Amino acid sequence: MPLFKQYSHYIFILACLIATFFFYNKQLGAVPLLALSFFFFYLGFKEIYNLKKSK
């Protein structure tokens, strides 16, 4: 995995963490966590697809 792509994953996770902190007081803390769950689902789906494709 290219280094920039890995850093962009870390930046997205950190941005969701910060957004959760700020949105929690407005009772919107679930929105960044939902985005994070879609992000992890996408990464997992992509990994499974790559495993099936390599066989």
C-alpha cells in the first residue's frame, strides 16, 4: 500500500474522531461514527475482493 494512501486512512480516522468530539455536544455524534463504519466496511470489502481475485 502506498505511503500516502496509508496516511490518508489515518487522517480520515482522526478527522472522524475529532468530528465525533465536536458533534457529541450537539447530539450528532453518531454521524462521524456511521461514516467511519462505512469506511471500514469499504476497506474490508476491498480486501476480501482482492483475496478472491488473487486465487
